[in-house]
Amino acid sequence: MIRTKNRACTGKRRHTTYESAERHRQQLIAEGAVRLNVYRCRKRHCGGFHVGHLPKDRTTR
């Protein structure tokens, strides 16, 4: 389980538009980051877009 309740915006840069967040994502990729996506924040008080990592692939045992 991923525990993000009440900290979804903590430490993340808020972008007012999807395009701004996408430019930031492209910059991070150019600097070597991998598996990033842009998403709309679920917090009502934020209402912006963030760049975050995609979840890791699940492995079965």
C-alpha cells in the first residue's frame, strides 16, 4: 500500500497548467530522471499539476 494521505503535495512543485508541468518533466528527464508522469493533484486546495514517479512494477511471488 502506498501511504500518501495528507502529504500528497508535500515537497512537490505546483504547476498551474499541464503544459508547465510537462516542460518540467521533460527537463527532469534530460537531467537523467526516469519513469515520470504529470498528474492533476487530488487535493482541492491545490488544484494544480505535479510531476511524480510512476509506480514500480509489481512482482509476484
